[in-house]
Amino acid sequence: MNLTRRELIDNHLVSDIRSLIESARQRVAATVNAELTLLYWEIGSRINRNVLAGERAEYGKQVLANLAATLAADFGSGWSLKTLRHCTQLSAVFPDREIVSALGRQLSWTHLKTLIYVSEPLKREFYIEISMVERWSVRQLQ
């Protein structure tokens, strides 16, 4: 079957535009992921600094539960106690905002959520590096 010049140009144009759309979608997803990761870090940092510090641990647990209930009512079930614990763990494991910012641009929140529970820093660094270099999926990381 012979395609006309116009059909070839149309097919090429469609292919080019599809590539543009896919590329834009990937950039948007990466930007959203990076911003959400920073949001989770900021939330965890504030909770760690203002609520869970030192001798106020029992009080902090109650505040965290109340905060989760309030946020879930305001913003939906994604703001559970479990989510807030992930946020505080992220902030505790990575106290430097700039490191989290860099990681959030290269790894998904789900990657980071897995990595923050690796207890040994050397192992965690290894898995961070290999996840980035080899472009591991979350399933491969787990």
C-alpha cells in the first residue's frame, strides 16, 4: 500500500505531536511528584520540630492522631495517621531539605517511602543510587 506525501506528512505530524504531549505529561508528573515530596517533608519537619520533640512524645501521639483526623476531613483520606508518620519519618531520615528536593526530582514518593524505612544509612544510600542509576521501579526496589 502506497502512502501519499500528504499522508506521510500527516503521520509524521501526529507522531511529533504525540511525542510532545507525552514529554509534557512526564515533566508535569515529575514536577508534581517533586512538589508533593517537598510538601510531605515540610509537614514532617514541622511535626517533628513542634510536636514530637523530646518529652512530649505521648502528647505528640495524640496531636498527630487529631491532626490526621482534621486533615482527612478537610482534604480526604490521603491524610491519614499513616501518611503523617511517613512524613515525619522522611524528615527524620533526611533532615536536609535540599537533599529531599534533589531526591524528589529523581525518585517517586513511593520510592522514597520505601527507602526511609531502610534502617542502615549505607544500605539506604546504596538503594537510592541504584534506583536512580538503573531506573528501578518501586517493585524492583522492594
